[in-house]
Amino acid sequence: MTGAETNNGVDRELVARSIGGDRDAYRLLVEKYQSRALGIALEIVKSREDAEDIVQESFVKAYLSLGEFRNQSAFYTWLYRIVYNMAIDFKRKVSRRGGEALAYEEGDEGGVLDHHGERFVSPHEAVVQKEQRARMERVLAQLTPEHRAVVVLREVEGLSYDEIARVVGVSKGTVMSRLHYARKNMQEALRDVAPEWVVGSFDEDSAGAGQAEGPEIVGNKVNESS
């Protein structure tokens, strides 16, 4: 049994206990996925306060909907889909009002691109990493929320293309297309500060980039190449 299968088995047991009224079991699920869910919401809405509200509401909605979870997918992909949909809905409502959520500042604690294990780095490496993160955040900020979400789900959460497709509700080809477009932009932004990251970083998506169903919408433009 793989680690993923073991993890899914644990989650299913916790879900079953939660449905049976075990609040401690659901609390364990919340603690397990809260920070990850926050990262997804934060990358879409760009406001920590709004992202925290979205995640809290998502966990409430997930709890009330546990009876609809059929174990046909992993619990986390089901949960991430709820978070994704609520964050996208929030973003669209803000846009319709003609406003924009208050973006988190570069270097805010808990930023999506900082969710890696800590280790000692030299002062020079720390400066380079900060520049890399800043450039990556600028590139991500220029993408649509839908594009940013697939990057986070793939690069931070490590989801497969099929899992991402289930979370965001698009075809696998469209997922690969969005990743290809986003990674290509990141490559250009990081070419002079992280050449080792650039080489071969998105080759795995290139072959499937043309499988998307129709042209991608990037910002307010149609991107035929993605």
C-alpha cells in the first residue's frame, strides 16, 4: 500500500467517524488541511482576511455535506474543490462590484510560495531566494485566479493532473495547458536568477499543452498558444 493510499484510508475513516457525530475526528481533518486550504484561497483572492473567511466557510460547508462524499475521490480533492469554488465565487463578486480585495504584501508570513521546510541558508542564498519569490509572485499576480490555482495545486500541493482537473472542474488537457502557460512565464521571469530552475521545469506538460478544449483566457486576452 502506498503512502497516498494509506493517507486516503485514514481520511475516509475520519470522514466516517465525523458522519457518525465524532467532532474530534472532523477537527483532525481541519487541522490536517487548514493551512493547505488557506494557501489555495489566498493565491486566488489575494487577501489573508478574506482567504481565512473562505476557508472557515468551506470547512463548515464540507462538514454539512459529508453525507455527499462518496469516497470516489480523495477527501482532500473534494475539500479543495469546495475551497476553490468559494474563492472563485468571492473573486467574481468582488470584480462585479468594481473593487479588488486587499492584496497581501510581499513577504507576508504564510505566503503560498513560502510553504516549504525551513533550512539554514547563506545570506547570499537568502537574497536570491527572496528575489525568486518576489518575481514568481509578480508573475502569478498577472495570471487569472484559475491559472494561479492550478500552479499552487501542482507545485505546492503536488496533486496529479487528474486530481487538479477534478478540483477545478476542467479537462486534464486544460490543466496541462494552464500549467504550461504559467511555467513558461515563470521561466522568463527567473531566467537570470535561477537558471537551474528554468531548465526542463515544464517539459512534462509540453506534450499535453495542446489538448485543452479551446483557447485559454488569460487576463482579458485569449491566449491561443496555451
